Amino acid sequence: MNRQRHDEIARFYDDVTDPYVEAWDGNLHMGYWETAAARPSIAEATDRLTGEVLDRLRTSPGDHVLDVGCGIGKPALRLAQERKVDVVGVSISEQQIEIAAASARAVPVPTQVSFRTADAMDLPFPDSSFDAVLSLEVLHHVADRARALREIARVVRPGGSVVIADFALRAPVPEEHRELVDRFAAACNLVTLTEIDEYVAEFTGAGLELVEVTDVSEHVRPSMRQHAEAMVAARDRLGPVVGAGNLDLMVELTERYAELPQFGYVILRGEGRRTAAA
């Protein structure tokens, strides 16, 4: 990601984190609905998606885990409490890191949890320094996603667990919907949005062993509409930050994009590539 785009996204999240936290109850990602007919609260749905990711992350007590794009730290703190692992969370947003660090001080956890600003494409950690890595709905913000995946592959130990949840496309976008997808991506800072197969190719090309691909698009699709409703409800807080016109556009495009059959959301589970002697 060029420095200008990196700084733009960092500033965006510095600005919107507080109203987003208020609207989405602490988890800065989509939610998981068991069925389209269900109507969980945003807190329930986003916690459930966190659970879907953590259930796939293989850890043991005392492990060192990295959360790439940690938001305000809610998944990292949950992981530390439930698994008794040490967690380091990174984000490019200083505002998010400040909130996450304050939460870590306020919530008793049995292990070490820390947060710091860092770029996913240039992780400030030695090779093979983590037993597991997760990234929850973050890498679409990265201009060079393949590079970020190579960094994840570098810092996870051979055989260490890696789980990534993110937006993707389930099929090629027809020409009549291309403008809608491009406008949605621009309005919501989806810098890298590709088909699932390309995401998987970058995952394995980075040096990670693929274990499982889970398409959870139909479980996440209703959450897109729910988040659009939450943005409307938070208009008094979000409007002054992003601009009333931009907020209306984000809501409209989110609702329309969620209706496309190409809308996708995927969870990739893998592990650090083992050497021949491992």
C-alpha cells in the first residue's frame, strides 16, 4: 500500500472508531447469522463470527498468538480469556490501539495481552515468532494482500495455525454490476476485493498450507443489511465524521451490494508451511 493510501485508511479508522464502536458494540466486523430468518443483535452476531474464527484457530495454553488488524481488541481479549494464550494485536489505527490497550488494562486476563500500531505488510516481528495468527476482516484494506499474507507466513512458526476471515467474491462480477461493486469498495475502503479462488491462490502462494475453505456468505449477508441499519441509527455520530452525503451513500451501497449473488465472505484455515525435516 502506498504511504498516502495507508495514511488515509489509518485516519479513517481513527475518525470512525468511536461511532462504529457505539453502533456495533465493540466488534468492528460483520456478524454471523445461523439462518436468514434469525434476528440476533449486532453484539450477538459479531460475537458469533468471532467464535467461528476462534473455533478454527488451533492453540494450546501459553501459546503466542498474533491478531493482524485487531480493532479495539475484543476478539484478542476473548481469545486470551478463553484459551489462556498470550496475544499481540496490531492495527494501523492509533485510536484503535489506544482503546484496545485501555480495555486490556480494565479487563482481567490470565495471560499477557498487548497492542501496538503496525502495518500488516511490514510486521515488526522475527520469523516464526507466533504459534498462531488470526486476521478478522482486515486484509481487504491492504493494497498488496499477497505481501501481507507473506508476512503472516513469515511470522507464524512451521505448523502454526492461521485463520483469516474476509470479504471475497463468489463469482465474476457481470458488467452490469461492476460499477456498483467498484463504488461499494471505494466508499467502504475495500482496497483489495477478489474472487475466492484468487484469495486462496495468494494464501498458498505466500507459503501457507491450506487446510480448509469455508464459504459463510449466506450467514454474513443478513449482517450487511443490519450494519446498514446501524449506520442509519448512528447518523448523529457518523454523519459529522464521514459527511451526511457519504453516509447515505455508504448505506445505499452496502444494502445493494449485499443483494448481489456475487457477494461473498470466506474463512480460510491453514498453517505455517513445515520444512522437510519438521
